[in-house]
Amino acid sequence: PMREAARMTTADNRQLVLVDRPVGPVEDHHFELRTTAVPEPGPAQVVVETVWIGFDPTQRGWLNDVPSYMPPVQIGEPMRASGVGRVVASNDPAFTEGDWVTGLLGWQDYSLHGAGAGFGIQKVPDGLEPRAMLSVFGTTGVTAYFGMLDLGQPVEGETVFVSGAAGSTGSIAAQIAKLKGCTVIGSAGGPRKNAWVTDVAGIDACIDYKSEDTEARLRALAPNGLDVYFDNVGGPTLEAALATIAMRARVVLCGGISSGYDMNDLPPGPRNYMQLVIMRARMEGFIVLDYADRFGEAIAQLGQWVGERKIVYAEDIAEGLENCPATLRGLFEGANLGKQLLKVRD
Ligand code: NAP
């Protein structure tokens, strides 16, 4: 404890603080790197040292000053972000120094949790790779699980289309539909990602939406129409999917990253939403937090599939806290294959 106390007073806490709200893409100058003292834990509080940071498109939405499923990040606050780290000081009997934990740690070296401070943290279950709590066993894996199974309800023999199929959520959603005995089509940007989706993730076909006509390819690949469309991107891809749905199709609205999540400049459409009427189809959105009381079920099932190598997942790893803004922007530029992570320290 003595050595720990000495380290706590000499270390600095670097934080990337929001200083200006972006209009359009996130830029470095929207954040400022500030150095403060490492927080000291009060009664029932815990200090966590960030090791890994996870990047989620929804973080761009948190920067808009509009009401959403979570309050916006305020000017002067460290950027909110998921992370995995180690407990360095604890006044909560549930946590011990050295424990691996996950939660909203933020773009900072150290964060305070518990008893009125910060967001909740959870221990990384024994035997799991800590950073996998940010991908396949984290928000994106669980989103894929409930979005595909609860809303998409794929039935053996059906045809399923997943956009963003080389991404963290889409790659898992597509593989779950394969495990349910469906023919699965993905879409992703560029030949490298398309090859990964078919050759590594084992998806039946992948459309390079950047160089191919998505609707024409869907008509060729799914002559009987799409029974399920798991939408991560919105925009023109959603219109192409709606144009090719089968009777009683389920369109799962997971995300719409093609909008840039910039609420100042909303995209039009889908212009052909009347397809839902003609095909007696359903389009439904969801937020994964609604399933919080069932996360354990999803993680257990995903863990089994990963252990049996029935599901593979990819990670894309950046380094250095100062590179967080550019790394977040990269999601909107398709820079990542699989889950985008950033390593803050060894
Ligand atoms: P991700 O898919 O790993 O990364 C984002 C990907 O989006 C990029 O790699 C890029 O791939 C693609 N993209 C960017 N701009 C695009 C555009 N204009 N058109 C088409 N694709 C574009 O990120 P993720 O964390 O797994 O999130 C995927 C989606 O799920 C997002 O829409 C996110 O908001 C949503 N989500 C929803 C929930 C929920 O509770 N509803 C929870 C988690 C995530 P390409 O190179 O292929 O373009």
C-alpha cells in the first residue's frame, strides 16, 4: 500500500477534454489534452488505470447537444468512452488492486468510480481476455446477439443481409445468422474487408458497396428476397435492402453510420419505405442497453461459440491516448477491420 500511495501522488492523469462541439467529423482540435492529479478514492470509491479504450460510432452522437438515450458529453468533461483497465486503489470491498475491470472509463489515464463518481464498472470474468470485453463479449457482440436473434429472428433456410459486415457488430451478427442455418450476405468497403468477411468469417457472399451496385448484387445473390436485413449503416444501403426484401421481412435498425451521426445534417430517406407496406414487413430499432438484464445469457452463448471457433472476431489496434480523436474519426472513414481498440499502456 505504501508503494501504491507514492505512485498515486507522483503520477499524472492525462485527460482528453471536450472543448468544442464538432459539426461534421471529429477533429483533434475539438479536444484538449489536460493533465490533472490522479484522483484519490473516497469512501466506497475505486480508481481505475485505463489500459484499453474501445471506439464506438455512437460516441459521435454523444458530442451533439441533443437529447438521446444518454446525455451529451459536456464541454470541459473528459470524453466518455468504453475501456478496460486495472484497479489501482480501492475503498470498495468488491474490488481489489490489480482487478481487471470494464466500464465507461473515458479518454483518460485514471478514472474514479463508485459512490456517486463516474459510471459503474464490472470485473472482467475469470478466463476472459480483458480486451475482449470491449468487442465480442462487450457492447458490439451483445448488440449483434440480441439484434439478430430477438429482432431479426432468422429461421433456417432464410436469406439474411448484414451491412457493416467487416465491423465489430456486423461481423458477429452475420456469423450468428450463419449458425442459425441461413444464407448470409454481407456488405463492406473495399476488397480487403470483403475477403475477410467471406474467407475468414465464412459468410456466403460480400458486396463491396464502394465499387459495386448493392441493389443489383442483392437481386442476383438473393433471388427470393431478403428475409432479414440487419442495418448498421442506413442511407443508400438501406434503400437497396428495402428494394429487395421478401414478404414478412424483418429489418433490424441497429445503426446508421452513413449519416455521420451529425444531427446538424440529417440524410433523406429511405425513400422507398412503402416497400414495408407492400411486403408486409417490419422495421424496428433497438438500443442494446434495454437488454442489460440478459447480457449474461449473450456473453455465455458467445463465449461458447468463440471457444468452439464457430465465431471469429477481429481487432484493429491503435496506440497512444493522444490519438483518440483521430481513431474515433477513423470509424466513419472505414479505417477499422473488426473492433477498433486503442492501447493506452502495456
Ligand atoms: P464498426 O462496424 O466496427 O465500425 C464502423 C464501420 O462503419 C466502419 O468500419 C465502416 O466500414 C462503416 N462505415 C463508415 N461509414 C460508412 C458509410 N458511409 N456507409 C457504409 N458503411 C460505413 O462499428 P460498430 O461499433 O460495430 O458499430 C456498427 C453499427 O452498430 C453502428 O451503426 C453503431 O452505431 C451501431 N450500434 C448500435 C447499437 C445499438 O444498441 N443499437 C450498439 C452498438 C453499435 P466500411 O469500410 O465497410 O465502410
